[in-house]
Amino acid sequence: MLISEIFYSVQGEGILTGVPSVFVRTSGCNLRCRWCDTPYASWKPEGERQSPETILSTIQSWPAARHVVLTGGEPMVAKGAPQLIGLIRNAGYHLTIETAGTIPLPAGGCDLASISPKLANSTPLEGETSPSWIHRHEQIRFQPDTIRGWMEGARETQLKFVISSPADFEEARELMTAIRCPIAPDRVLLMPEGRTMEELRERSAWLVEVCKTHGHRFCHRLHIELFGNKRGT
């Protein structure tokens, strides 16, 4: 597996915010989100090839950790992902998988599926990448049947939408309807798009009001506040 980084930190997003966790970031992605904050694991994948057994050994080097987050890029494009998932779960860890939900959940399942369906705001603009990548991204960014499979195969689910404008929330509501799978409103996370605290604050005020109106969970980015937008955090 091509691994971008493995590090021990606290979860910065979602229902497990603040929980100490080992993050395993695979390198490689089948999408090209224009606001991606980990281009070294997606647009320009880089890293070191490691076996699932070696990865597990690194995870175990932090004895206090009981939570593991498999993230990317898109971790499900990694050929060794199913084997790694099995090793992590058999070792007794709580496993969160952060995914766009475009590739099916492996048979090993997970404890928390953190699914981030991509809105139109993710599609690259002309000139930002090749026309073929723009077309590919737009064609595969939302797969409702695959997302339903994740929701049915994981013990728990959270849906996370990256929101830049009020129009994005209206699109998110349409996507939730298309998924046709019931989920509690507070398991729908609305996260302001931004890589700095200034950008996040600018969008947070009105997005909090949207969450209060519809019962959704406001998704803070704790790691940005604590460490800034940098690797290994």
C-alpha cells in the first residue's frame, strides 16, 4: 500500500472530535476535489509502500490509542485496504474509515463510516486540471447506491458535507433524498469549507444557523484551530 503518513493526534472532525486516534493516510484518489487540503495524497500522490502488517505494527507503537482512522486521499483505492481493515479490527481497535463513498465498503466493515459525498463545489474548474479529470470527477463524485451500502455495512455512520455557500446546503439536501437511507439529522455534518481559521469563521456564523434550523451537526475542524493546515496533525 502507498502510505502518505501515519501519525497520532486527536480527531478533528465529526462525532468523535477530540478522541486520540492513529491516522493512517493512504496516497491516491479517484477524485480531484478543487479545495482538497491533502494534495500530496490525491492530486500528486506521494508516500512509501508498506505492507498491512507493517502499518499495524506502527499503529501499535502508540499503546494508549484505541481508535484508528483510515483516510486519504481515498483509502478504498488502495489494493491492500481490505486486508489492513481486517488486521485493525482483529486487533481490537475502533476503526473509522473516511471516504467519499464512491467505492464499496469491504466485507470487513468498520465501526464508523465517515462518508463525505462530494457536491458540485468540489469539481475542478476549467484550467485547474485536464478536461478528462474534470469529466471523470463529475461522473463519479456521487454514488447513492454505494453510499447506501456503506450505511448498511458499518456499525455507525456520519454524512459530512463540505459547505461553501447556502446553495451547497440545498444541494446536500437533494443528495440526502437521493440516497434514500434514513439517518438521524444530527448524524449529518455540515462543515464549512476552508483551510484557515479566518476562512472557517467567515462561513461558520451562517452555517451554524442552518444547523440549528434543520437539526444537523455543525462540523468544526479542531485540527486547523490547534495546529493549522499542516501534515501530521
